[in-house]
Amino acid sequence: AQKVTQAQTEISVVEKEDVTLDCVYETRDTTYYLFWYKQPPSGELVFLIRRNSFDEQNEISGRYSWNFQKSTSSFNFTITASQVVDSAVYFCALSEIKAAGNKLTFGGGTRVLVKP
Amino acid sequence: DGGITQSPKYLFRKEGQNVTLSCEQNLNHDAMYWYRQDPGQGLRLIYYSQIVNDFQKGDIAEGYSVSREKKESFPLTVTSAQKNPTAFYLCASSLFATGIEETQYFGPGTRLLVL
């Protein structure tokens, strides 16, 4: 069975500090996709990034960056120079293919609190 | 604007009552999903649908029912058999049903409370 673990339940930082969110996954599939979503206080999940298992190249998008390491089954997410608007719960998810369609397995989420 | 809408934002259920949560999308997506989120936890899949008039159970389908009569609509009914329905319910959709690369996009959610 697939599993996604986000060991950090809550991280509190002061504005402009960097914050790294850990995500470790388990799967028997050789082909899979990993996702990060952001859930602000309003509740809606906002898609941030998607990465496939064959592409270990790290990615940077503005203040966000992602470090995918297949050897350690990790897909970590860093927010550089955090801002108050980054305060949210962040979810890591793993996609598996099933006979009747794909399915996302979510981690438990990490709450990020950025203080001014 | 294209997107996913869920209504109502808040819903109150009395004991023994069935309630229906609405989910509509105008993205022309084939697949739709329902998730449940309990406080401090991740999302768990209730039901999903690849095409009209077809749907499959997710990990926690007991006490819930769905229908998919139209491509753009996927309502969820929380029945009286669901003994602990208080949760945040999120609807999602993806362009295609198959393909693990498909990104799921989420609606704003409905918070269900039991009176």
C-alpha cells in the first residue's frame, strides 16, 4: 500500500526566514507522480507542483523550490524568505494508478505559521 | 471563469437525516472526486467517477452515496448510516480519469456539522 508521511505537524517561523517541509513516501510502483498542495485558512486546496518519478531535477518557482530524491523517497519543499501569506497547511500527495482510475494518497499535512 | 463550485459552504445535519452536498465544475473535466478531511488530518477519498453514470468507492465509502448523471455535476449524499459525518468535504476534478500524471483541482469545500 502507498503511504505518504509528513513528520512535521507544525512549523513556526518569523517572516523572511526560510522553511523546509519534509515529505517521505512509500510505493511499490516504478512510475508515479508526486504533488504539493497548499491549503490556506479558506480551506480550498491550491495545486503547487507535480513531479514524475523519472525526473529528479530540482525545481525553483519564485520563492518556492522542490528537492526530489528518489534514493531516499523524499520530495521536500522549501519556501525562501517566507511571508505572512505563506501561512497555510501544506500537503504532499502521491499518485497511483488503479484499474479504475488514478488515486491520490495524501500525507497528514504540515501547518506553517509565518509571524510578522 | 472556469472552476469548481461547492455548495453550501456550511451545512447542518440533524440525527437520522440525509443531506446532499453539491459539486459542479465547468472545466470540462472527465473525472470527479469526493474527499473527507478531519481536523488536523489529510484527505481521504470517499468516491470517484471517471465518466457519466459510473463511479467507484474510495477508501471510506460507507455511509455515503453519489451519482453522476451529468459530466459537470457530482453530488454527494451523506446518509444517516454515516455515524460521524462532521468533517470538511472537498470535491475535486481532473481532465482525464486515467493517467497518474493527472492533476486534481479542488473546490472551496463544504463544512458539515451535526446538530
